[in-house]
Amino acid sequence: MSAIPKPDTNRLIESYRSYAHAIAADVLRKLPNWVNKDDVVSAAEMGLVEAAQSHDPSRGVLFKTFAYYRIRGSIYDDLRKNGWLKHLPGARFEAASNEYLKDQASAEQGTGPVERGEIERLTTSVVTCYLLSLTSLTSE
């Protein structure tokens, strides 16, 4: 079986730049107007560069699919790093749910592997809290 040749990184970046901009525009539509558009587009382009450099066609994943997740991930990583996400409505919930899961994990350390039922219970608790937080947002 012959190896699949790796495409030229620069060619991938040029070919998919408009795709990265479209993903950035899609994310921007869901964010408040005060989020800096140039920062989001820049993060999308950085994600595209990272995707072009690290994509391995021999794994059977289309570049467009691989790039989509890397570009979105790069945008949200940048938003988180620059503190934009903490100002969004779901940010308090995300921080609280992460803290809850950390507390549960530390309380159960040393008790052996966590069973599936326990993971389902924790996940159900977090989802319930999230749904309740959405209800409180709409009633404000």
C-alpha cells in the first residue's frame, strides 16, 4: 500500500482561507457585537495554518473536516484566552460546572475506577443545572 502524499501546506492555506473566514463569520453571528471581528478572523486563520501543518491524509479524514474543528477550536481558544467568553451568558455556568466536576472527582479519588452509572449521574446533574440556568436567563 503506497503512502498518501501530504499536500503542500501553503496551497492548503490559500485554498481554504475563505472557508476559515466563513467559519469565523458563523461564530461571530452567535457572539455579541462588541467581540472584535479581526481577532476572531485572525484566530480562524491561525487554526487553518495549524490544520494545514498537522493534517495527515493517511488517516482517512478529509482536510475540510479536519480544518473545520481546528479552526473553530482555535477561535474559541482565543476567545477564552482573551477573556471574551467570561462575559457571555453561559460562562458562569461553565465555570460552576467545571468546579462541580472537579469537586466530585477529588471526593472520589482513591475509591477506584468511576463506574458508568456515576458518570451518567454527574452528567445528568450538570445538564439539569444548565437547563435551569437557561430558564433563569429567559425570565430576567
